[in-house]
Amino acid sequence: MADSGVWTAEIGAAAARDHDLPPGLLDGYLDALVVVARTGHRLSRAQEDECRRLGAQAAEAGVTLPAMVDLYMTASGRLWPRLPDLVPGPQGTPMRAGALVAMGEAVWRAADTALAALATGHLQSQQQTVRREEAFRREFVDDLLSGRSAVGSLVERAQRLGLTLSAPHLVTITEVEGHVDAGTRGVAAVEEAVRARMGARGLLVAAKDGRLVCVLSAGPRGAADGRLLAEIAGSVVDGLTRGAAWRTAVGRPHAGPQGVVLSYREAQEALDVGGRLGLPGRVVEARDLLVYRVLLRDEEAIADLVETVLGPLAAARGGAGPLLETLETYFATGGNAADTARRLHLSVRAVTYRLDRVRQLTGRSAADPTQHLTLLVAVTGARLLAWPGDR
């Protein structure tokens, strides 16, 4: 009987050369087939486990599953014509046709079992890799946006994700009706769309607190890049959610890890202020809302201003709500009473009456240039503070 170990080693090496892969990826497989050919038994549990291990090893080495299947089928095909020499008939006589068929069935059943185990190991390894990468990204995103992690560690981990944190970055946050999580198709879809439109640059797209967060390396266009990023993210979300309500806030570009945190917080504030003011646009930019940030920095003072200037409106019939709405619309139209009337579905006379009632109760006229600013700031503060509560 031929030395099967030598033959299987030669066959495995030749098959591996055909596919430019390490022969170790076939470790024990061909010897197991020879045993099956001789005994007719199925692969043992240990042999299946070994195939799973080899599948996982291939995945970790970057060898695709189709490449592994090709390698194993090539090796099996090379082994098959040699089996009659490795598994002779009784007392060295040629193997009968029936015995040859039975051996073939046993060998190819074993090959099928081996390939199934190989695929399982390969898939499990890939899934583990994906889970590790997702955990790495989640932890990095949390550390980066919280600003609590060591700078050196952040810079090192960021490079693995293609970010150079010493450069300026801007952050956008997309808030959508419903909840965005790491498994949502939007994360991958937005990343793909941004790279297609904006080219190869540092980009991180992740889910954070139910929102979609994008960290982008800011180019020389700065704010224009942020606007484009917001529009791309929004259009993808719009398509995936089939028109669900969404809004994207854009922070300003800043350099360094702390710059990312600052841009993220600006985007958060822009979302908050945009919601309080009921801004109509789906994209809000932090740079356009700086005056509101100034107002909110001293919330106690703005609350005092609102109560002092607008508090008397509560004495009006129907409460302060209708009069405050009229003031808001009047200022939004640039002081045009006719346009205010159209927007509120009122007559011009009714608008004029309401504005006069405001003057009577507060002692301030919206039409008086010297009193315009005080009323405008008070009305803006009322919107930011949701005053009055029953409005």
C-alpha cells in the first residue's frame, strides 16, 4: 500500500500552489478523506471541528470563502484518481465497481460535510470580526464625542478609522422620526453616499443616542462642506424612511479632538434651538444661530426679560398666546401688517387691534424703532423658553 501521508502532502501542496494559498489551510483534510475511503465512516466530530477552525483561520487571514471552496474542491479532485492506489481491494486485487461507487459516495459525503463546517467557521469568524469592529467604533465614538478620553489614545484609534484628528473636522447630527441604531441601513448608506459625492477624506458615520452622527474632515470650503454633508445625509434618510420628519444640524469646523467635541455640541445646540424656534428648514447651521446661543447662556436673565416685558399680556382676554403669535408674525414679515394678516388668516384691522393691545398692556409699540429691539428679543426669548406654558 502506498504511503498515503506523502501522497496527500504532495496533492495538498499542488492544490495550494494552483490557488496561491498556504497548504496549511488544508491541514488534515486530505488524510481524513483517505480514512473515510478506507472505512466508509463519516467525518468525526473532531475532524469537523478542525474544518471549522481552518475556515475561521482563512477568514482571519483575509481568504474568501469561495477561494477556500475552490482550494478544497481542487485538492479533492486531485486526490480522487489516486484513491484506488491508496485504498486497494482485498489482498491487493483491483477494487470492484460496486465498492468503488460506495467509496465515492462516502468520500464526497465527507467532502460536503467538511465544506459545510469550513463555511460555518468562516462565517462565525467574520461575524465575530464585525462585532469587534462595531464595539470598537461604538467605544471610540462615545469617547470622542464625550471629550473625556485621553487625547493620545483618541488620535491613535482615530487613525484606524481613517481620521486625522489634528486637522479641522465638523460634525452633523441628523434627528429622524423613530430611532437610529448601529444596525440601521442608514449608517452604511450615508457613508457610501458621502464618499461618492465628496471623495476620499476622513469620515466617520455612526449612531449615537438614537441619532445619526457624521464626523467629516473639513476641506477649504468649510461651512459649504457642512451644508453639503447635511443635505446628503438628509436625502439618504428621507429615502430610507420614506419621507419621515427629519432635521440635520451642522456644527462649525474646529481642529483637534476637542474641536470635534465642540462641533458636536454646537450641532446639538442647533438641533435644540431649531426645535424650540420651530424653524422651517430641515438643515440648521450652528453659525446661523449664534445669537440664540448668546441668549440662552443667561437663561435667568432672558426669563426675567420675558416676564417683565411680556408678562402683562397674560391679562388680555384669551391669554398671551394670540398676542404673542401676532408679534412673532409681525416681526417675521418685517413689520408688514397686511402680510401678517394673510399669514394669520386675520383682517388687517384685527392685526392692528392686537398690536395696539400689546402697546396698551406692555407700554411698548412694535412699530416704534426705539422699542422694536426690546420686544423682538423678548418674543424670541419667549419662543426659546416655551413661554407661556399653555400657549
